Amino acid sequence: MDFLRKFAGLISFSTIFPLGSEATVEEIASLTLHWPLVGALIGVIVGSGGLLASLILPYPVVACAAYALAIWFTGFHHLDGLIDMGDALMSHGSFERKIEIMRDPRIGTGGLGLLIMVSSLTVASVYSIPSDIIFQGLLISEVSAKICLTGCALVSRPLDSGTGRHFIIAARSPLIAPVWFLWSAAAYLLLGIPGAVGVAVAAASGVFIGFTARRNFYWSTGDVLGASNEIGRMTGLLGIAAAIQLT
């Protein structure tokens, strides 16, 4: 029952779906390695929406609608992190100054540019996936988003303040590699080699984002983790699309 209470909190934290859990952030963060399971639940919603849309709408519209559903159902929470990280990456000065810019609620050119890059590539990647496997592709993309997030957290340095630090600390577990392997295997069973490639690419991109944050900001915040979620969805879809193209 304690696990269910925390897991309900993780779902509420990750989506717009309120489950009324009273779990604290520290308790929710203790389930960081279970985040891909939340991604799978999100993926079922997004994949079902994409599949239904593909029955009545032109496919370019389906790709846009599926992405819109994904960012809406997750409350635009991680999208905000993507924009904030983009602004910080374009800034100059000390690590502290870049963190300050990341926490500024205003949107700058860097944030807008990174948003356009990630969103356009995400939509184009969804469009490139054949309609008969749209459900599987979208489901795996949401798992990939959470895999990327855990990869970023694994190599990140936590700030002394902020909610992100709890997830970064919790991700430092020897179980993370087996978790990634299990989700890669599940993606393979669902979509074959393209599915496994999508998850693997997302894990690698998460580690890359974490090291990028170390180099540019020294620390990682919740915004960096949120950005990794959005980039992980994109890279997972790119991996799937590339594998389909090459096989």
C-alpha cells in the first residue's frame, strides 16, 4: 500500500491526472527508477489518442495532435523546463548566473529556439512512423522520455535546493542498468529492433544531457530533468524512425 501511495504521487506529479496522493516529493522521488512505468501509462493514453486520430484525420494532423496530447497530458510541466534550459544555454557568465537565468519565468530566444527544434523534430518523427504502428511508436516514445530523464539524473550534480535534487540522488542506483535493459527488451517485444533502438538512444541522450548540464551549469535542476524528458521523447522517436528506415 505504501508503494501504491507513492506511485500515485508519481503519476500526479507527472501528469494532469489528480490521484489525491499525500506522498511527499522525497517519497515520490524514491520511485525514480519506476518513472518509465509512468511513461508507459502516459504512452497508452497518447498512443490510443494517436491511433484513434489516424482513423479520421490526415496523417500530418495526427502527428501534431499526438504531440499536443502528450505535452497537454503531462501538464506542459517538462516543456517549461525545456524552454528554461534553452535560455540558460544561450546565456553567458558564471554557473550561478546561468542557474538564475534558468529560473527566470521570462522566455528568451534560446528557450524559444530549443522549443522549436525539439517540437518540430518530434512532430516530424511521429509523422515518419507508419500508421499501422503508431500506437506502439507513441507508447515507446513516452517510455523513452522517462528513460532519458533517469539517464540525465544519473550523471547530474544536484543543487542543494529544489525538487530536482531528490530525483537526481535517487537515480544513483546500481539497478538503473537492469531497468534500462528490461525496458529495452519490452520495447523490442512491442516493436522489434526499432523499439529497442528508440529506448537505447533515449538512454544515451539522457546521459549526454546530464554531462552537458555539468559542463554548462555545473549543477542540474528540475528544469534540466524536464528538458531531458522532452528531448528523450524526441530522440526515442528519432531512433525508431531511423531503425525503420534502415531495416
